Amino acid sequence: MTTDLPTPTSDPIGPSPAPSAPLYSPARVRQLLTQHGLRPTKSLGQNFLIDGNILRAIAEAGLSGGPAQGTPVLEIGPGLGVLTREIATRGAQVTALEKDEKLRPVLAETLAGLDVQVVWGDALDFDYASLPPGTRVVANLPYYITGVLLSRFMHAPAIVSATVLVQKEVGQRLASKPGDDNYGFLSALAALYGSVRHVRDVPKGAFFPAPDVTSSVIRLDFDRSAPLPPRELLKFIESALGHRRKTLRNNLRMIGHQGAAIDAALEALGLRPDVRAEDVPLDTLRDLAGRLGVLG
């Protein structure tokens, strides 16, 4: 990952009269798109929120647990500025990362007079280590890069929480516990870094254009008082959970551990030889990694 956006540019927003219709109104969204000669770009995951109740629920969930005034907030993909405006009007200091340069005139209009800094560039190239301490992510994430972005949020010590709109299936995986049908590496990763709360599901009709799937609002809170999990542990857990239909023993043999050592470690931890990793608590997987010499 690069340390900065390539040719980063940012736009402070200046004063301008507020529109008479709410920004999330379907008529207002269509007006903005027509006025600026735009259409939603599917490849960038552009689905704009048009439900005021959902909008307020996301902002409230994202800013709860502390004073909103002056809170640093990072948004990914502000689009027309619908969610951005809702967060900023509650007193947060918003940094919004936007890749689509065609949205410059729209955001200059819709975010006028608010404490918002728009940074133009790809969220995958952003230096998340540069954020101020106590930053909260509040965003309608592009679905095609959700997993990558969540991983980067987890690894950025300055980010204390992420309240995000994701595909419902991803939300279920994030909130799953060992033994659940949807439990996998993403579930384990979220639990290693903190806790997950399902806020609410969001129907397709809350967006324009409507996506192909139902969405969920999920809040992840990261425990920054704990040390970051060692890279070796992350790789071990990812490999252990890599093939759901295989036993934990077979998955570990695939990455080079000897059968006899695995058998001895499983027995010492009271695990069946045919146990699957998705049924094993995280603390037990950590103990197993230690017994197999993964953690040094």
C-alpha cells in the first residue's frame, strides 16, 4: 500500500445556499444527476441513499458513544454527499475519499458551508495511518472492495470504530460466532480486533439505483488497548479456516504442519481429530498456534 494518494487533492467546501428539498429525496437525487449530466457508475458501486430514516440511523449509530461535535469521521465514497451531509450537520469533522472526479461540482454544491474535506483519489491507495486518533469510519462502502477496506480499518490504530453499509451476507459473516453457518476468516478477524454489532437491515429500495442485494448496517468497535494480533497468527487462522469442508487437521497439513504434531496438539486441547476450524473458539485456535510453534 502506498503512503499517500497519488497526486492527492482536497477540496474545502465553501458557502452556498442549501437546496429546498432534502438531499436524500429521490426527486432531488435525480435532479442533481440530470443537472450535472451524471449517471450512477456500477463499476464504482454507486448506489445513492434515498431513505431519510436509514440515513439518520447510520449517522446515529456511527456517532454514538461519544460527543459528535468535532469528532473526526472518515467516509469512503461520498457520492452525492447525502450521508456526508448528515454526519457533518451533527458536528463531526468529515474527511471524504472520492474516486470519481466527475462528482466535484456536485459535492461543491451539496456540501457547501460544512466542515468537510473531500480528498480525491482511490480509497485503496489512502494512507490510513495519517488519520487523527479517535477517527470513526461512517460509510456506504463499495461492495466490491468491502473486505479489503475493513481489513485496512482494523489495522489502522487511529480508527476506533467503523459503521458501514455492507451486503447483508457480509454483515452476517462479520457477526457470526464459531459454530455458526456463516463463520469464517472475516468473522474471526473482526473478533480478533474488537466487537461487531448488527444495527439494521436495509432494503434494496432505500437506494437509487436499487442494488441487486439487501444490505445491512454493521458497527465494528476496535479494541485499541490490546496489541495488534501478530501477522503469523492471522495467517495461521486464515489457513485453518481456508477450506470449510476440510477438517482442521487437513487444513493445517496443507500448510506444512506434521500430522503427528497436529494430533498431539489437538489431543492436548481436548479437540476431536475430525474437528473443523469453524467450530473452534478463537482462543483455542490461538493456543493451537502456540503449540505448533507458529507464534515463536
